[in-house]
Amino acid sequence: MKGMFITFEGSEGCGKSTQSRMLYRFLKAKGYDTVYLREPGGTKISEKIRKILLDYKNEGMTAVSELLLYMASRAQVVSEAIRPALQQNKIVICDRFLDSTIAYQGYGLGMDINLIKYIGTFVSGGIEPNMTIFLDLPVTKGLNGRSRVKDRIERRNFAYHQRVRQGYLKIAALEPKRVKIIKVNRDKAVTQGKIRKSILEQCHLKI
Ligand code: TMP
């Protein structure tokens, strides 16, 4: 597979979407053929699955349904958007990917991590990020920053979100080459500067 697959990860309110979009615009402006996607979402069907997953009224959803819906959404976006873009030698920036499932359903909900990785490989056909930016922010800061109505996942308690963050730190410790931990700075431009430096070094992009 040619192309370059870059994912962004982090707990609630870490500024991941803003930062990943800033990087997308930067790479586009530098002439790189770049695609921006988010998970769950990124295709018509995946966006519909996203609505089901995040609707706070679906409080009765079981952990197994939740896991498989995230995976179904992923199967669709990999097949419709990620794989074709990588085959066309593009840079794909994705706001969340399999590490989210390992952190939120694995470490957060206590589901079997090996099983998650197994299903993850099945749905992605083995596509893995070349590089992952983990934006790290203490849970209290992230959760308090949100003004809109909280979704089904955001409503989970503090201990849950702590497990998610600790889970990410474990993922990063296990795969330090792929996963770069970037501490979120109050100044968005500072955080973006650190991300760009990291990407340019790791992915050997010429700017
Ligand atoms: P977002 O708000 O960052 O777009 O992500 C949607 C929510 O879904 C967020 O709370 C994290 C959660 N999530 C999972 O629990 N498992 C997953 O596999 C993914 C991709 C997201």
C-alpha cells in the first residue's frame, strides 16, 4: 500500500478535531494530495452509524453492540475512502481509528483487547496507521471544556474517562515508534507546531 496514513487520538475535548484539520489544511497548502476523515463517520453510512452510537437516548446499548457498531462504521470508511486514497498514493488524515476502540471499549469498558485487535484487523484488512498523534490532556480539563449537550460516551463517569486516557498512554508505551504523545498546550498554534515537527520528521515529508 502506498500513501501515508496518519491518525489522531485523544480523550474528550483534547482539541483533536481542530488540530487534525489544521494539519490537513497545512499539508494541502504545501501541495500534498490529502484526504480528511473522521471516525466514527467519514462516509454516508458511517455517519448514520455515528448518530446511533452517540445518541444519549440509546443508553440501553450493550457493550458488544457498541463495539461492533464502531467496527461496522470503520469497515465502511476503510473500504469506501481510506483504502482507495492510500492506493492512489494520498495522505489520509483520520480523526480517530482502531486505537480509539482499544482505549474506549478495551481499557474503558474492559472488553478483551486481543479480540478488539482481531476484529480490527478483519475490518481494516490489515491497514494500520504509519503514524498516530496522541493529544494528551488531563481528563478534568477536557470534559469541562464542552458546552453542547453531552453525547452517550461523554456522559460516562470520570473513572471511565481516566481509564481511557491511561489506556492511550499504555498503547503509546507499547508502540513508541508509531504513537507520538503530544501534550496539549493552551495555545493552539504551539500544539500545531509540535504536531507538524513530529509528522515531518517521522513521515519524511519535504516542506
Ligand atoms: P469524536 O467526538 O472525537 O468524534 O468521537 C466520537 C466518540 O466516540 C468519542 O467519545 C470517542 C468514541 N469512540 C469510541 O468509543 N470508540 C471508537 O472506536 C471510536 C472511533 C470512537
